Amino acid sequence: MLIPHPLLGPRDAGEFTYLGDATLLDRPDWQSETAAQDFYDYVYTRDNPSGVHRELWYHEYGDRSWIVVTRNVSTHEILGAELAQDVAKTKGSAG
Amino acid sequence: MRYNALRIFKEALTGHKGWTPAWRDAPPQKSYDFIVVGGGGHGLATAYYLAKVYKKSRIALLERKWIGGGNVGRNTTIVRSNYMMPGNQPFYEFSLKLWENLEQDLNFNAMMSQRGIINLFHNDAQRDAAIRRGNSILLHGADAVLLDKQGVKDLYPFLNTESARFPIMGGLLQPRAGTARHDAVAWGYARGADQHGVDIIQNCEVTGFKIENGEVKGVETTRGDIMAPKIGVAVAGRSSEVMAKAGLRLPIESHVLQAFVTEGLKPILPGVITYGAGHFYISQSDKGGLVFGGNLDYYNSYAWRGNLPTVEEVVEEGISIFPNIARARVLRTWGGIMDMSMDGSPFIDQTPIKGLYFNGGWCYGGFKATPASGYCFAHLMATDTPHDVATALRLDRYKTGHMIDELGAGAQPNLH
């Protein structure tokens, strides 16, 4: 697989390590009433879809940036890639 | 029809005209007492033990495609019980005991061969871990033998114990482990279940669950609605997808695991060997092909095929301990979709929906568990209490802090 790195262009997937579902960016509020359940869901449960999946890859053998890759997990087709910090900033300004 | 040597002899003389299909092609009825979703090894075994051991009737087994076409037909056929953790070891040992008597029980040749498995170790720390695991296995009543380098050499003189990057120091042997013919296991259970009255319904995909007031009433399928008060789902690989139809979100990710078979070779590998410095396991099939595999591809996938970097890594690991297989040609590779759970251990449990039971999260250890998984799942569905050896395989164990984490890798499914 080639991952279209937003800064470096197409890079071999072997340069990256994989973390998992991009919902791991959305850390729950520890002061919430439902924090115990929220953190259980955050750490352990996953949607695990068979189609389009947004996921975190780390460019370990490259520029060490975190990337959010949008990929079809049934065909391995990559639909997009963005810097995780951009995704987080957009979320931050929206929230 | 019982299979035996006399029968084969008789059929050979009469042109093999007397054989009948091993199971009926049953049309779905409107309702049953039990529905098992998933016609893989675990689902078929569940239906078989429900009927045979727990004496239940009116059982349907629903399969989306054809039985035995998923992971029971796509694995590396290894059967073993060399686990360490208290919640796991008795379960897998129960499974191995069922394997030892499986062919007699099913009257079906599953080619069960207890040829032994060796987990190699390559440094002092791994040796200490192997001793600890071996002691845990012995304390649980199963078998384990610690081998030093010479002990490994005596069994496998061709292993590269000297010049490898990670020299072999010894290994932990489980003599009762071995391999079985994966397809025959599915077919044997299907035939046995059918003989005990189970309706095996193929090309019947579950598209939804009928749930009223928190209680399951039946399933919607591509062949119409089928009602039943007790429904067990055993569809590992696709667990998240199927259980999402009942509104449940599971602690599971689906990953692809590749496996490989070489051309047929003369017998060179009498048992099963796993490499300790990486992740590589190999055995030789009765047809002569070397059957081997390694790690997951590491990313979520439902694709039934992997990528080349993993192929390269697995082959490199293999050649580093078996230089003599470097010229063997790989005939086939394939990928299977694994339910990877958050601690590397499976689930056999009730769900929050009454009457709906779940069996999954087998990671890449599902094949060896087939008999015990079916037996314990049947026990749960028949009695609403977990079987004695499966009490720890709970769906809520992460919430309560009772992980069964053999590798200590934490909630990172691709590392188990």
C-alpha cells in the first residue's frame, strides 16, 4: 500500500506503524458524569466497519508525523490522508 | 451411514454407488428452538454438541455462503493447549482432550496427528518465560517438556542453531499438540450435527435481528424470517458486523492474517515449530506442503488478502531458522479475517439482549479451540450458565478489569 502523505507525497506503508481507529483522537472528558463508561468505550470498543475506516498511522521511518488515513478496509483503497494535528485543530476550533 | 474400512472395501467393489450425501440440504422452517448463526467450525461444533450432548432438538444452523468456507478453511491447522493464563489454560486443555477423541466421536477422519509443537527460545529471558509457562501448563494438568539446545537438535538436526542472528537456545515442547485436517473438522461436525437432526441451511445470510423489549425473537435472513427464542452467533472475523445488527459494539477489530503453503516436498518436518525471535510457525501437511505463517498485516482489514511486506517478513523469519527451505517454492498464499480482541483472548458469553449469545474474538487461535468452543457455547445456550472451563471468557471483562492477556500487550489488538 502507498499512503499519500500530506507533506511528503506517496510513501510505502512499510514506513509507517499503525495505531487504529481515529476515534482515539477524541479523548473523553474525565470529569463527565459518564466518564467510566466513556473511557471504557474509548479504550476498548470499536465500530470496526467493513467499509470506509478512518485510522491513525505514524510515519515512524519518516518525518514522525501522525496521519489520519481514510481507507476502505475491504479493498485496501486509500481515499485520503491528512495530518492528525490538522484534524485535531479543526475539531478544537469547532468545539 | 457409518464410515468404516469394510464399507470402503464394499463400495470399491461396487463402483462407489452407495455413498450418500454427508448432510442434508435443509430448507429453512418458520421457527426453531435454537439458531446458530455461522457455519464455520465453531458454529457447526455448537450445533453438534447442542444436539448430541445437551439433547436439544429443533436446531438450525445458518450460513451466509457455504459451510467451512471461512476461517476453518483458511488456517494453519495447529492444535495445542500450551497456554499459561488461568482463564485460558483449562479451556484449551479441554479442547485438546476433545480433539484426542474427535474422530471416534464423529466417525470421521479428521487426520488428527499429535506430532508435537516446539516453541523455540533464543535468550535467557525467553528461556525463563518458557520455564514459567511450562510450569503453569503442568500445574493445570497438561503436558510440557523443556528442551535444551541439544534436545532441539536431536529432534530437528537441520535447524540453524549456530549461525543464526538469534541462535536457538532450546524450546518448550508440548508432545500432545499437533495438527488436524481443517476442512474435515468442518465436514465431520456438519455430518454429525445433521445425523442428530440439525438443519444446516446454507446461502442464508442474517440481515437483522428481531428484538422486542430487550429479548431476541428471531432473525431476518435472505431466505425469510426465522424465529427462535435462543440465538447464538459464532461468526468470528465478521462478529462486529453481525452484532452491530443487534445494536452491540464489540471490543474487537478485524485484521487480516496471511498463511502460505509450498509445493509438496518429501517429509522433512515431523512436528510443528514456532520461532521465538519473531513470529513464525511451520508444519508439514500430509501432502508434503510446508504450511506456515507469521504476524498479522497490522492494519484493520476485511480483504481476505494481505500485502507483500508481510510476506517478505514471514519468509525471512522462516529462512533464518530453516536455511534449507530457501529454495522451496510457495504455491499458495491466502488471508483470513481475524476477530482481534483487546487482550488476545476470546468471548463465549451472553449479551445484554436476552436469548442472544455471542462467541467470537478468537484472534488467530480459533482453530485449536473449535471443539471446546462449540461445547462451551452449546452449554451456555442450553443451560444459561457458562461451562466450568469458560467462565473467564466474558464479554464485560475489560470493564471489570479481568483481562486474560497472554502477551501483556494491552488494548492494542494488532499486537496480540
